[in-house]
Amino acid sequence: MSKIFIIGLPRTGTTSISVALLEMGLSVAHTAFTKKAFEMADAISDAPCFSDYKHLDQLFPNSKFIYLTRELDKWLPSITMLLGKMAPRLDSKTGVFHPILKRSFHHTFSANLPLSESELVECYKRHEQEVRSYFKNRDDFMSVDVSEQDSLLKISQFLGLTPKDGAEFPKLNVGRNVASWREYKHPNKINSNLAGVEHRKYFDYVLQ
């Protein structure tokens, strides 16, 4: 069962690309925490994809992977703001976020937040290096900056999809906004915590 996985870090345009894929007719989960959510979605973005891509590559053969980049001087203030908001809910013991989401952020960033700018730069560069090394010379992988003018065209060509005439990348979660996905209404949105025959079970693998 092939999928499309968006494996860029948070604040690199994961919401924007998720909405763009919805508008191209795909079912999309922006975060997915159950087997059923992964099963039902054509495309999955954000956590846990950015931390679990190696396992997802094995679980879903013939899938495609899109890595989102962003200039560090723009990403740093944005991710600092996001992690500042999320930190209490990402706490290992008292945080109310879903355990899979917490695991994903802790694995890629740290369980001890906030992080300094230098630490965040290290997280970004380490993640990028690991992704590019893992997918080196593979034709099921692409890297793109969604702020570039032709990024939507490149993505649609990579996926073999056709965007609507005159379509441009939606600019969502700009500034301090982090809730655009929740506010966006579309029938093809997939619930992150969708229940199936195994209720809300996730996969059994463990991150190293």
C-alpha cells in the first residue's frame, strides 16, 4: 500500500503542502497516530513522519517521500515560537499531547525544551543529513522549498498529479498561527486518531 510521506520538520510548510494535496484530490492526514489513519490517508505529513520515515519506508513499499527545506533564518524564529507553545504539552510525564507525537518530537529535537538557537540548528542539520543520506540516489524522494515559485509544479510532477489552473501554494500557519489545519474544512481530511479493527493501535516498531 503506497503512500506519500511529507518528512520535513515542523514550520517548513507541512500544513501548506497538506492543503495543496487535499486540493489535488488526495486524502490527507496532518499527523497520524493510528494504523487506521495511515491506512485511510493517501498522504501523511508532520509527526511522526519526520522522525519515523525509515520504518514507514519498510511498512509502505513503493511510497514517495517529500522533504521540505526552509532557510534557517526564517525557520529558527518560527520553530522557536512553536516549541515554546508546545513545550508544556510535550512534557514526558505531564504533557497532554498524544504519546506518538511526543515521541516524535523528543526523538528529533529533545525531551528537554526549550532549546537554544544553536541546538535547533544542530537538530535541523542533523535531520537533513540523515534524510539525504538515507534517500541518496533514490527516485522516490524529492526535496523542495515551498516558498519557491515553482514548488507546487515540481511536487505535482513528482507525484503525477495535476494542480488546478492557476493554483499556488497556500500560505498557512504564517507568523504565530499554528492552527490552520484544524480550522481548514475539507471532506478528504483524515482524523489523526482514527480507530480501526485494532481500535487506536499504532505500529509496533521502536525508534533507535
